[in-house]
Amino acid sequence: MILKRLATILTTTTLLFGLSSNFLMAQLLPRSSSGLSTQSETVPVPLSGEEAFPFYVSEVSPGRLRVDWILANGHYLYRHAFKFSMTAVATGAGQAGTISVDFVLPEGLERTDQFFGEIVAYYDNVSVDISLTTVPGPDSILIIEYQGCADWGFCYPPQRAEHRLNP
């Protein structure tokens, strides 16, 4: 009889301890709205480069362009990674090649970056004024190079885009 009672107490205690530890673990673990933990809630999913750093090119005046970026929230661009050039396609007697362009970068925010150390970054939006050093031909292309990261630690590879110029 005593042995049977001890077995019942031991079984009940084990059951209660097991249930209470499961309850405690359920309270400590992150949950989704369905009650189950999901990886997407703990690790952000990176945006595409186009979503993180959308930009557009506009003509300010003949020979002067402006490239405007409107950055996704929590994303920034590196000042040191901006490069601009123009390519001219060979036509008849003309020479093909890359032509440098003059550009002016605005002041940015100085910060310590986990990838590059001390840097200047642009958040929210940035506008870059470009002066073409030559008149673009009919097949000229503006080459735009830049790189940025997300604040949570994802760094995008260098981006390169081409924008066809109208002569």
C-alpha cells in the first residue's frame, strides 16, 4: 500500500514538474501570432538592392544631372563607395570608352561601421549632382556605382546600375 502511494506521488510530481517546465519554456520562447516560434521573427530578411536603395536620375540643366536615392528605413549608403562615369559607344569614326564625370556628394553622418570602421553614411535620402565633362552621344550611358548596408548587419555587395543618357 505504501509502495503504491509512493508511486502515485512520484508520478504526479513528475507530471506536474514536466507540465510546469513546458509552460515556463512556452513563456520564455518568442512566439508568432499562431503561438509557434518562427525564424523570420528573429532574423530580418534582407530587401533586394532595388528595394533598399531605389533611385532616379533627372536632368537639372544641359550637362547637369541629379541622382536621388530614397533609402529604405534602417538602410544607409557609404560615401566612399559612390562612383560615376559615362560610357560612349563607338559610332563610325568615334571612339568607345569610359569618360569620367564630376560629381558633388553632400555631407553625411560620421559613424563607426562594423565592416569598414570609420565611415560617412547617408540615411533616408541623398542627392548627388553630376556634371558631364562632354556632351553625351546618342548611345551614351551613365554608370552609377554605390554600396550600402542595413543597420541590423546585412551588407549589400557593390551595386552597379546603368542609365541611358539622351543627347
